[in-house]
Amino acid sequence: MSNKFMGLFAIISLVFMIGMGAGLFMLWNKMSSSEAEGKESSKETAQEEEGKVGLGPMYSLDTFIVNLADDGGSRYLRVTMQLEMKDEKIKDALDKRLPQIRDSILMILPVKTFVEIQTISGKRVLREEILAKLNSILGEGSIVNLYFTEFVVQ
């Protein structure tokens, strides 16, 4: 009886140790990944703070509401944007070319799917695509940055 008890105790102890090891391993991986994200986030924050020093004049665009290219067409995107201009002189060019600018954005947004724009990196890709198109219309370097002030997918 004593040998059976010792054998059972050894098996239970072994299972407990394996469980504890697996739990610590999972905790370690989670902490390592969150630490890496924190470092990446702090780099982005530092870059944003550097950019805030020389914030240029802003130009507000009206809200865009478009259907996304998902199957069934049941999802739509509502987005409002602010454009950071290189200088105030570009405001006149934006006013004159506003129909062309809105048309260009309306050609980009509806071809996106929910999967493409649901992540932060997807929103960054969308931002860069719109910036490139607007700068091709207005001249390179005219629009410094684009800020989403409203971004709703339903």
C-alpha cells in the first residue's frame, strides 16, 4: 500500500510540476511580447512627439460614408479626416481641387475590405495610400500628414 501511495504521489507531483512549468512558460511569452509592443509603442510616441513640434496648418475634409468591398456589401465605413498642410498657401489649392480630392478618396475607400482596415497597420497603409494620391494631385510634399478624426466601420 505504501508503494502505491508513493507512486501516486510521484505521478501527481510530476503532473503538477509540468502544469506549473507550462503556466510559467506562457506567462513569460506573454510578458515578452507585451514588452516588445511597449518598446515599439514608445518609439512611435517619440516619433509623433518629434512631429508635433512643427505641426502645420490643418484642413478639414467633410465626412465620407462608403460601402466596403466585403461580400454582401453589408459593411460601411464612415471616416472624417484632417489634412496637415506644409504651409497656409496650399489651402487655396485644396479649395480649388476639392472635387478632385474627394473623388480620389472616394475611389480608394470603397475597394477596401473590413479585414484590410481593421488593424492599426491597415489604417496606416490606407493613410499612406491617400497621402500619396493627394500629393500626386497637389504636388509632392504639399500634404505633410493625414489624421483620421473619425473612423467607424459598421
